[in-house]
Amino acid sequence: MSRRIVFVTGGAGFIGSNIVARLAQDRSLDVVVCDRLREAELGKWRNIAKHPIGDFVAPEQMFEWLEKRWRDVELVVHMGAVSSTTEPDADKIVSSNFGLSRDLFRWCADRQRRLIYASSAATYGDGQLGFGDDNDFEALAALRPLNTYGWSKALFDTFAVRQAARGYAPPQWAGLKFFNVYGPNEGHKQAMKSVAAQIWPKVRDGQGVQLFQSHREGIADGGQLRDFIYVRDVADVVAWLAANPQVNGVYNLGSGEARSFADMARAVFAAAGRAPEIDYIPMPPAIRDRYQYFTQAQMSRLRRAGYETPFTSLEAGIGDYVTGYLSQSDPYL
């Protein structure tokens, strides 16, 4: 009997594990995880411990595994990446985020297997060109990311669009430009966790929290705006794409609403039943000149493609995250 396999790279990571949990609800699927678990004490393995997976594959064995099982593989969900914007090794970033993605794209094109992959809002750079997810090659190539991570993601987006225009592409290929994702299973990310996860221990313990002051005229301290999206919504969009193979291209994935870091902090306090207690500290000089003060995804293209489910509000998402996960002895999805 043939198996129906979805192969998820980075499947034990933050976003990847939420996607694994969502797809594993379909018992007709074998969800196969490809990842590195690294230090056991970080708990990354716990991100997938509650969900039935069909196999676990080390990254260096990925293409050998895929070649052996390619007839059963329906879809590759590529979430694996070097995601730190402060990673100093540019060769490591480009090899992982572009080189591996390029090779998976080509494998899926050759074997005619579908591909959904992670792009990033970091491709928009300082946002001067806006946050419209124009799928045109020239529009994508005009973006100017601020760091190697963003550039590596932009490089692959333009590669995928160009290859598709030349008629060499998987039967479905869809890239998702993630904005500021938060939610369960991000504990292993440590300093790269969302603000909500970082401030939770102090909120839980009855202490105040610190956010950055504003160094831009007309913007209040803590008033820097981001498009925060709950990771459950991300998993739902991936599941929708998996069920709609006719949808192709690069799409934004945010809530479509910019909210401040102060809003997020206040939502965490509210979920804990506490009045806000926020102090503002100077932003480190090294990042002041390149710090983004506004991101907001334009979500019209994904809506036009047929995705109709409303996105979770910041207050509802933080409320669910705090009461259902952060405050629990077992905080894993």
C-alpha cells in the first residue's frame, strides 16, 4: 500500500513544528520531519513529541531519503533555515537559505512534487518600497534587504519566480513571507524568541518589563510597529495551501495589521491578570540607525487566491499563548 507523505524540513523548529502538528491531524498522511535537534536540554525535541510522525531524517540524509521514497512524497514543506539575523557567517546563511532551497526546488521540479517554502518579511529591508507582495520578478529584484538573512531569502524568491517563468518548476510552488510570528514551541530560540515569550517570566513573577525607547520624532517609546501573526494562523495557511495545489507564487503572511511592542506587552499583562508595568530603556546605538519602526503585510493577494479565514487578533493570540502554553508546566503544543 502506498503512503501519502509530507516531508517537512525544519519540522522540529518553531514554525515547522506547528505545521507538523497541524498536518498530522490528517491521519491519512505520514508527516516526516527533517531537522537537527541539537542540545536535548533546549527541549527542541519536545516540539514534536506529542504528534505522530512518519519518520525523522537528518538533514545530511535528506536527498538520499527523498530519492528512495519520492513516489510517496506528495509535498515538501521547506521551513529549514538559518533564521538568525545576527549570524556572522554569511557563507553558512547563503548555503542553507539559498543553496539548499535551490536544490529542493530543482528536486521537486524534476520529480514533479509540490513545494511550499518559508520566505521572510526581512526581504523588504527598511520598508521604503512598501510591503506589497508583488510576484513580478522585477519587483522582487528591486527589494534591498538590510542583512544577509533577508538577502538570502530574497535571492531564492527571485530564483523561484524566474525558474517558474521559464517553465521549470514544481507543479505547485508557494513561498510565504513571514512577518513577526509568535506562539508555542519557540522556547529553544532563546534570544530570538518573540517579545511575548521573552517578557513572560517577569510578568509571571510580578515584575515589570523593559522595552526600547523610541529614537524617532513623533513615535512614542514602545511605539515601534510590527505585524504580529499567531503561529496557529501560519499553520492554517500552510494546510490550506496543501489542500489547494493550484495556488502558486510568493505571498505575504502576516495579520495585515501593525501593532506596537507596547501593545504586545500590555496584552501579556492582561492575559496574566496584571496591570501593565513597563519601563523604557535606550536602544543600543549599534542598531538605532537600521531599526525598523513599521512593518505591515498587505494581504490582498492571498485573499484573492481564496484564503478567507480571519487572522487572530493580537489580544486573542496572546491570550491563548499565555493561558494555554506559557503559563502551563508543559508549554509545548
